[in-house]
Amino acid sequence: MAKFYPIKTQLERSIEKGLRKAGTKVLKRMKELSPDDTGDSDKTGFSTVDDLTLQVGFTSPVKRWSNEDLDAKHTNGQAKFAEAAVDQVDIGVVLAEQHKADLGG
């Protein structure tokens, strides 16, 4: 059976490219802000774009727990590092820069 792929407009392709760039920036910032003893859980980070939706996170249960546990005393990093990273990376600016580069806007 043939596999069909959606035909995307130039704008949609530009947005996806911008989301991939933004996801890379958010993931990098998440790794900088997150508690980490060995660096192993940082390796489980991912950023993916599907249907104009960006998802960034970690597959490590330890990393997900350390994001949510407000009572833990971390020697480095902080809880709620995912939310902080999203707040600190201006995704709209990344998308606008990509749009300008791709479409000359």
C-alpha cells in the first residue's frame, strides 16, 4: 500500500524548521537548568516536531521526577526547569527569524 505525505505550504515548512530550531534551543536551556549528577539523564533529551506541534522533554524518569519535585534539595539545577526554559527561550522570535530567512519577510 502506498504511503501518502501531506503537501505542505512554504509557510508550513518554514514554521516546522523554526520549531525545530526553537526545540533545540529549549532543550539546550533545559539541560543547563536541570539538576544533574552524572550527565546520563541529559542524554535522554529529545525535541520533535509533528504537524506544527513542538514537543521537548526527557525520557528519563529521574529527569521527569526532578522537574516536578519542588521539595528536593538539588546541588545544582532547579525544579520546574522545563517551564523555566520555555519561558526563557522566545520561540516567537525564533519563528519570526526563520520566517524572514525563508520567505524574505
